[in-house]
Amino acid sequence: MSFVSDVLAATLRNATPLVYGTVGETYCERAGILNLGIEGTMYAGAFFGFLAAQTSGSLVVGLVTAIAVGLGSGVLMGVLTVTFGTNQHVAGLGTTLFLIGAADFANRLQFRGSQAQATIKPFGIVDVFGVDVLSQYAMTYVAFLVIVPLAWWVLMRTTLGLNIRAVGENPEAADAAGVSVARTRYLALMIGGALMGVGGAFFTLAALGSFTLNIIAGRGWVCIALVIFGRWRIGRGVVGALLFAFVYALQLRLRLIPSLAGVPFELLLALPYVVVIAALVLSGRNVAYPGAYLKPYRRA
């Protein structure tokens, strides 16, 4: 495999969890809810998906469990922000802390005393036409060929998508038109949470086949930045995910070049995050946030 095709193939793999997370977060934010619970949702999806797959012997059961965890996370965010009107920053951070703590606690209960790290046989690579770049996990194909176009179609071409955008822009007008603001926001949070759970499960059920602490490594926060970079559009957010993943894959390969051996690896590791920050600075000017962003709604 050449250097270029290796980097491109790794870009698609690294972008996969970001695509799931970014699309999920876009749904939440287009409904007016900033879901800072994404980091915890991806983490819990990764662990409980792995635990279910490891105990049942079925990767499908693990994937369904990760989706269920994401749905539950969306409901929790809905209860806190929609039903009780809690500050969305507080609710999101609290959800992340709760889910990470619950996953770590369950991890200690299940695997404490284990001498060897638990592993599963993950989803295999699908070899398409023998082309290196196209040899990807099934979850990667689903992300780019199913989830992205389907999410765009639902959000932009269906009544549900119109309602989500309406309650995110002007919940008073949506309510007057007969749209249930609370139900629509709950649905957006549950759809977004399910996608985030799958994004986390990608690490354990496909890429690694095992669970480690800090496995998400801040990618949930990256997804939030990508949503802003994409200006709440599915396509632009996916482009941002590919850009981050490309730089991430590139810096890993650059470490293997002998002439760059003297460059501190921490500097190369920070490179994709620097690129995201630079992209945000350049694209974040005059950003039009959804009209009801961060605003709870109560019928007068």
C-alpha cells in the first residue's frame, strides 16, 4: 500500500466515529439543544456495546446495545433540558460525567482482577474490488453511504426534519402551527444520541475489538466543533470530519519518517486539533446560530 492510499484509507476509518457523532449532534442542535453529553454518550456506547458483545458473543447485540444506550442518553438530556428546562451546559456536562462514571464503574465490576485485557473479534474489513482505499469496515460504509444521505434527507425533505428545524429556529411559531416542541426535541435528542452511541461503539466493535479507558479521547468535543464548522449542515460537517481525520492519519504516518524523528510526537499529535481550531476561526465569522439555540421553551 502506497503512502497516499494508506493515508486516505486511514482517513475514512478515522472519520467514521466523527461522522456518526457530528450527524447526531447536528440533529440535536438544529432542534435548539446543545448536547454536551456527546462525549459521555460515545464513551458509554463504546463500553456497553463492547460488554454486550463480549458477554453475548454477538457483535449485533453489542451494536443494538450501543444504540439503546444512546437513546437512553437522549431521553436523559430531554428530561433535563426539555422537561425541567435545566441549563443546557450544566445538563450536558452532567450527562457526560454520569455516563463516563457509570461505564468506568461497570468496567471495574465486570473486569476487575482480569489478568488479560478482554477482547472480542471485531467486525472485519470489507474488501471491495481489491482497492486499498475502499477496504473499510461495514460501519464505515454505512456511515458514508447510508447515514449521511439519509440524515440529510430526513432533516431537509421530511415533515420531521421541518419540525426539528422549526423548533430550533422559532419554537413559539412552531407551537402555534401545531407542532409539539417537547416531543420534537425529544425525538431529535434520541436520534442524535443513537448515532453518538454507534460512533462510540465503532472503536470497540470494529477498530479495536477491546475497551480502554479514555477510548474516545475528546472526539465528542471535536464533533461539537465540527457542527459549528459545518454551520449546522450535514455535508459541511462531514467535510470537517474528513479534514480532521486526514490530518490525524497524516501525523501518525509522519512519525514513521526517519528524517522527522527529531520532531516531538506531542507536536504532531496536536496537529489535527490545531487544524480544527484554525478552521473554526476562519469559518466561524458571522455564523448564524439556530434562532432558539440554548433557549428552553415554555408555552405562555
